Amino acid sequence: MTALRVAAAVCLLAALGACANIDSGPNHSPEEVARAAYRDDGPAELTLYTMVDNNTGSGAHTSLLINAPSQRVIFDPSGSVDMPSAPEIDDVLYGITPKVREIYESAHARNTYRVRIQTVLVPSGVADRAMRLAQANGPVGATQCTSATARILRQLPGFESVGSTLFPNTLANRFARLPGVQERVLREDDSDDKARAIAALEAAQPNQ
């Protein structure tokens, strides 16, 4: 491998380091997932999360919240969220109540990372298809969070233009060009320990 290729590989791994989780633990049971299922009364929507390194501006992780007619889930490919109130099967988190959604977003926003949050309303059928694609995708390998999310999105009507990419910021910028996308950025200054942040947030919000 040439020096140029080695340098490119190092840059790629650095950019995708935060979604390099190899083992997010065993799947929960279908019964646990069924008990946790949460249906939101709001409109069908997709929310793209992009975790951005505050020091370099590089994208570090990609995930997708899907508010479908039957329930709300988060596709967190190669993610490392371990939350008792959000059981997981094959990188899909269930039980995404308003509390769990807030904790998920807040846990990723810390002194080292900010969260770019992009939401777009979609027809119910599109959200339902997105959820089924996420559930059928299976567990995602290390550093493949963005490519897996892009693969799901480009199979949806109206999202074909997102194409393929390994880079979180590239996907976020393409998503931003879709009609009707609303965007905000979440910044917090807590320490860079996601597990500790989740535990603290759950303790502070004991009720669903």
C-alpha cells in the first residue's frame, strides 16, 4: 500500500471512529421489544442525526429516527447506546418515547461532539417502508453507519438523491437539500462519557 493510500485510510478511520462499535451487546427478545413499543401521535417523519467532532468538524456517526404509523424507532447502525428503556434488535432501538428521544440526543451532545438534527415530514407509507428496511438490514459493521443509513434512505421515494457515501457530513449535506428539511444543532458541555451521560439523564427523568 502506498503512503498516500495509508494516509487516506487513516483519515477515513479517524472520521468514522465514533461509529466503530464492533459489539453493541446481545439482542433483546421480541417480547421485550413488543412491551417497549411506543407510537407517537405526531406526523410521520424521518430525522437524520449526525454527530460532529467539535475539534475537527468531521462527521463521526450517523443514525436515523423513524416515526412510522405503528411505532417510533431509531436505526443506530454500529452504535453504542445501551439504554434499558430502549431495547435493541440488530441496531434498531425501540421504545422511543419523548423521554428516550431526548436522552438519546442529549447523550450524543457533549463537550467533544455536537449533534446535527435534520427532520423531514414524509407520507406514512414512506416512514413505514423505512422502518421495515431498517429492521431487515441486520447488524451493521464497524465504520459502516453512514453507508447503511444512506442505503436505506435511497430506497425511499423522494430520497434517491442521497446516493452512497461513507462520510456523515456528506450524507447530512445531501439530506439538507431535500425539500422541507428542518434543521437544528444540539450542543452541550458535559463530559465525553456516553454511558455515564445516559445513566444521569435516566436518573433525572424517572418517569416516561
